[in-house]
Amino acid sequence: MSTHSVAKAKSQLSRLIDLALEGESVEIRPVKSPGQHTAKEALAWLEGKRLKLRGQAVDPVELVSNMRDEDWR
């Protein structure tokens, strides 16, 4: 079985159809962009920090400086 991205399948569709007609299993998968996955992780991380700090008096400038200067993950 061969696995191909949607982009590759789009550019080589005739060849992939020929392979399938010859009996080979051909799988076409969408590829998630790294930005989507990273954004979800970042939002989850920020939500966790927000909940942790809820009800505390925090100076926003100090908070951002700490986040920048330290590894908060």
C-alpha cells in the first residue's frame, strides 16, 4: 500500500489511479499544517496558565516578561 498527501495526489492523480487499477492499495491523506496543531497546543497552554492565575493580582507586563524569560512550559 502506498500513502500520499492530497497535494501529491492532485499532481499525480492519473498515476495513482493506474496503480489502484493494477490492484495496489492507494491511500490519500490530508496533511495537517503545523500551524494548526501548534495553535491548539498554544491555546491549551495559555488556558491552563490563565486558570492558574485566576483571582490573583498580576501585573501584565511582569507576567509577559516572565513568560518570555523563563520556560513556563
